[in-house]
Amino acid sequence: MESHTPVKTEAELIAAILEGETQLFHELIRPHERSVYMMALSYMKNETEAEDVAQEAIVRAYQHLSNFRSESRFSTWLISITLNEARSRLRRQSAVRMESLDTSENDDAPVSPALLRDWREIPSELVERSEVKVLLQDAIQSLPEIYREVFQLRDVEEFNINETAAALGISVPAVKVRLHRARIMLQRQLAPLLKTVTAAPKRRWLPWL
């Protein structure tokens, strides 16, 4: 009878790697490679540089794996490393310190409710059109950094609010406010497209599947 090796949990993989089974690191990192690359790309806006940032983030994660604390998710910790690497690279390129995420923005200000059509409800057949994919991706890339990164984590990578706050080092209210503002900005940019969209029974996530 053929025997099967039990699949290790993420915690078991980390423990084994730290004990010397370094060949398991690829197995640990594989489920998160896409998220790391997409987050890097949202900053660098250049595929080659995004690949460099993603690779460097993964190397740093390996080098500092012993610093990981299990009270948070490994994916959250890894995204934090990716963000730091992307920001550092941009600072080096521009030689100008990037504006802090904790600027004068009043993250605790009340948010007025907006009757927005869910921009994710674009019919799947329309999403399949390459020009629409480009339009959507361009709209996301045009968001200011502090809104784009929250949107990327919450609506694209589907981190929950607490995980997003932890990854970015900001408060939960700040996540809520920035996400709300990001969605409004996108809605305004995509309004001409949304007005022409007709309802369809089959729907799917946008261009990232």
C-alpha cells in the first residue's frame, strides 16, 4: 500500500525550517508568491522591479523567519516585509523621503454614507474584455498610495480589517476610512463605464482571477 506523507501545517513548516529543514521554505512561501508580487507591483508599477522587490522580500523573510511571531498570520508578516522593501526601494530611487502613512489625514473623522453601486458587480463577459481589464487596473494604480495599498489588501487580496491594519501598521478606523475613500475614487473614475453596464446573472471577481 502506498504511503502518503501528511501535509504539514504552516506552523509545522516554520518550525521544521527553523530546525534545519530549509528545503521546506519554498513549500511555505508558494501560496503567498502571487500576493507578494501583486503588492510589489502596486508600488513599483513596473514588472521587472516588482519581481525584484518580491524576490528580496522572500529572501528577507527567510533570513528573519526566526523573528516571526505566531500570533499573527504568516501572510500578514510577509506582506509587511514586502511593503517595507518596496518603500525602501522607492526612497532610494527618488532620494526623497516618502510621505508617512500617518500624515495629517483625520482617520477618525466620521464617514458619510454613500449610495455607491458595487463596482465589483461588473458582468463577467465584460470583465473578460482586455480593454476593460486595463481600464480597471489603471484606475487602481492611479489611487494615491495610502488608499491603493489598503484597497489592494482588502478588496484584492481579501485580508480582513485587522490583518490589513497589522500589515500596514495603522489603526482599524484608518483602514475603514481609507478603504471607503479608495472605493469612492474608483467609483468616480469608473462611472462612465458603469453607466453602460447592464445587469447580468453571472458575476465574478474582477481582473485578478
